[in-house]
Amino acid sequence: MKAAYIHPSAIVDEGCVIGEGTRIWHFSHLMPGCIIGQNCNLGQNVVISPDVILGNNVKVQNNVSIYTGVICDDDVFLGPSMVFTNVINPRSAINRREQFRKTHVGKGASIGANATIVCGNDIGAYAFIGAGAVVTKTALPYALVVGNPARQIGWVSEYGHRLHFDKEGRAVCPESKEAYELVDGTVRKQMVSNAC
């Protein structure tokens, strides 16, 4: 495993944990207590606040700030200039550090460029948040969410393709050929049995 790469213009405060193979690019700032997993890529001008946790293989594009209270699982993609918040009613003259709301981004989820995630709203595993969306409520696993305010318009596979379900609630990803089922308003991938 390769050691982490930190560009000379990046600032990494004491007390950060950075996994092997992670790359941190120009003018980024990692604050004390953040935990960055293995094989992550943090683009130019990324800010990671104290106590943020990123899993393995998280891709953070340019100009993203990840504030205290955010946890991203493995394989999350954060598009250019997308925004997290951590206070629901910020005021410059009022300190609300004790009122930070948490946001959890599930494994494999993608958040598009310039999207905003209002704090306290989780993003389910493999959900796909479209560019420019303003998320004001929790997104289900595999949900395709777009608009302002964001609304769910469909479902996506783990490969990020829109799923089209038949009358029996079954769909197949066009790329991976993996099967999915829609049951009681939730999507799950069908497991392949190895039984003979």
C-alpha cells in the first residue's frame, strides 16, 4: 500500500488520521480530529472540519467543505462545490456549536455538483443526488433525487444507472446485470445464490 500523498500547499493539522494511499491536493485544509480512510482523493481547496469521518475510497471534488457532524461511508462521491451544512438556523452573533446536526452519507452514494445537503438529513447507501439539488429530507437507499427542494424521481443501481421496474417490482442494471427488487417502497439488490 502506498503512503498518503499531501501536496505541499495543503495544511494538515495535528491530530488528523489519514489512511494509506489517500491523496490530498492543492490548498486543502484538514483540521484536528478528522479521520480520512484509505485511498481517498481530496481535490483542490477542500476543507475537512474537526471530527469529520470519511471512509475508504471517498472522492471529494474541488471546492467542497465538509463540516463537523458529517460522516461519509466507503465509496462516497462528493461532486464539485457541493455543500454540507451543520446548523439549521445560523446567525453570526449567536454561537450554536452545541446544536450541530449530524448528516450520514451511506456507502456508495453520489452527491452531484453544487448540491446542498441541509443538515440532519441522511443520504442512503447508493443514493444519487443530482447536480444543484437542495436536499431537505432524508434520501432513501438507491433513491434518485433532484431539484429544489429535492424530490425523489426514481431509483438507481449501485452502478448509478436508473432502474426501470416491471409489474412484479423487478429491474436489472444495464451495466452490471445485477437484479433489484422494489418491495414496500424500498429497493434492495437480489443476492445471487451459489447453491447447486
